[in-house]
Amino acid sequence: MKANIQAGYNHNRQKLAELVPLSTPFALHIAPTHRCNFRCHYCTHGLGAVGKQKAGLTETDFPVEYLPRLVEQVKEFTEPLKMISFTGLGESLLYPELPKMIRLLSQAQSAETYDIITNGYLLTPEKTDQLIAAGLNNLRISLQGLTAEKYREVSGVKIDYDQLFRNIEYFYHNKGNCKLNIKIIDSCLEHPEDEQVFYQMFGDLCDTIFVEHLVEVQLSMAEKYEGLSIDTSRTMFQEKAEDRIACPYPFYMLQIDANGNVFPCCPLGLPLELSVGNMFQDTLKHIWHGKKLYDLWTQNLKGKRSEHPVCGRCTAYQCFTPPEDNLDLEREQILKKVEERGYV
Ligand code: SF4
Ligand code: SF4
């Protein structure tokens, strides 16, 4: 097997406590669309029309007319971001303007890398060529099974598995310097020996490969998770999940949904009451330096996260707990710096 078995996150991390408060977030997650071609049973898209409505999930696309404004706003930060990831509660490749979105941001040198997380089913050779030409640096494909039957069971769709495989093959052989990570969730494998089958099938068609752990990462799925008996002692990347007093995400990232709502973290299905602004009415830089995020930072640093109406019932931050991101031991010093900086 050519690929390295490696979890698909940046392993070259710096100690976050020494760097915050950041003038520019490290990462920006953008949801190009809230539509998906699959209905995975562990996802809000698998809840059916009533469940999706209850979760507030609408079939929205990021408005094309806002693309120039998105680029302008990202460029307002003092430095380029480390990463812009096209991901969210939807299938990024369903967004027809995705290559344009990447090209505009890439031409403006808005970030060091441009990543997509996708289920890969719409990755035609034509789409591959467009994405590579646009400046894509990393593609992460999440598989939902090793057979078409498994896709039907997990994602509720009939797929042509050979077609999916050939599209991945084409991407691998035509990706230039772009990195390809292929992953699957452990719950999508039938038997323990299927992990080796997965490596055999895809290990020569990507740069890194990994079996992720099913985690409780969508807040809108809270009720359904209870019936899935998920082992919460491990992170998405099969590491030990740890508790945190201060949730690290709001200190280094922002997430934009297709309606322009800006959230302080990467879990999906977040309620609007956690939104720290909307980029159609405000700017990302103003939101990053604004009072809502400031209040969330100080609440976390004072150890009062449990008093927040959303964060107080959230465990999604435990899906990814690298030691470099742990702020807990330095909370007092960071609070002082944050209060000195204030908000605009
Ligand atoms: S898990 Fe991904 S592919 Fe599956 S329904 Fe949700 S957004 Fe779509
Ligand atoms: S505690 Fe949960 S909801 Fe709150 S910022 Fe962290 S990940 Fe987001």
C-alpha cells in the first residue's frame, strides 16, 4: 500500500495557548450548499423532511452574488488563513460554482490551503480537472461503505460503486500536487477484517487513508444519537477523547453556512442562537473582533461554558481534542490578553 495510515487533520500544530487571541483565525469552514445527494442514517440529512425541518436544515446554496464579497472579507484579515475548507451540512460537489469559489479565493491568496470534504460520488473526471485547475490543495473523500449494498443501507441511495471507484482513480492519477485523503467511518464497515479490505481497495489510490470513529458531531442529531450507542471515549480520529473547560474551537476558527450565518466552531447542525453574526450583513473581520465572540471567549476562559445555552449541552468539542489545542492550564493569562484586546 502506498498511502500512509494517517488521520486527516493538520498534525503540524502549534501550541494554541501561546498564540491566542489570534488577529486572523487559522481556519474557515464554508458550506457551499446545504443540499446532499445522500441520506446517511447518522446525519441530519437522514432525518427525513420533518426531522430536517425541525433541525432548521433548508436546501440552500451559498448565493453566487456574494462570492466577491466573501473574497473581499477574507482578504480583510491581516494575514492569509491557514486553511479554507469547503464542508458543512451538505455535499460540496453539488454546488455548481465550487470551482469558481475556490479559484476566486485562491487567486486572492486568501489562505495557505483550500480543502474539500466530500462523499465523492459526483467527482467526475470533468469536475476533477476543474477543481485541480482552480487551485485545490486537499481532497478528503468520506466513503460510506465498501459495496453498493452498504451504501443503500447507510446512505439510503443506490450507487454505481464501480463508477465511484473509477472517479477516485481518475482523481488520483490527475491530481498533480493536490493531496488525497480517503476515509471511512468504522460503523460503515461490516466486520473487523473489512478494515484491511478498505486498505487493499484504496491504499494505492490516495496519499493518506484512515478509518475514523463515529462521533456525536451534529448537534441537531442529539436525540437520534441516543439510539446509536456511540462510544464517546474516542475522538473522530481514534484518539482518547478528553474533557475541556474551555472549548478551543472559537479561538481559532469560524464556520459559515450557506445562509451566511457565522458560527464559532466546526460541529454541524448548530442552532442559530450560537451564531456570532452573518457575513451578508456584517464582515468576517468585524465578527472575529466583535462582542459576541468576545463574550464566548471570556465565558469559556472563566470556566462558565456550562452556563451557555448551546455550549452548556454540547459534547461535540470532544470529537477532536489534540493536546496542542488545550487552553485549560493557561486560561487566566489568556483571559488577561483577551480583556486587554477588548472588542470592536
Ligand atoms: S454524512 Fe455527508 S454524505 Fe451523508 S448525508 Fe450527511 S452530508 Fe450527505
Ligand atoms: S462547546 Fe460545542 S457548540 Fe460551543 S463552541 Fe465548542 S464545539 Fe461549538
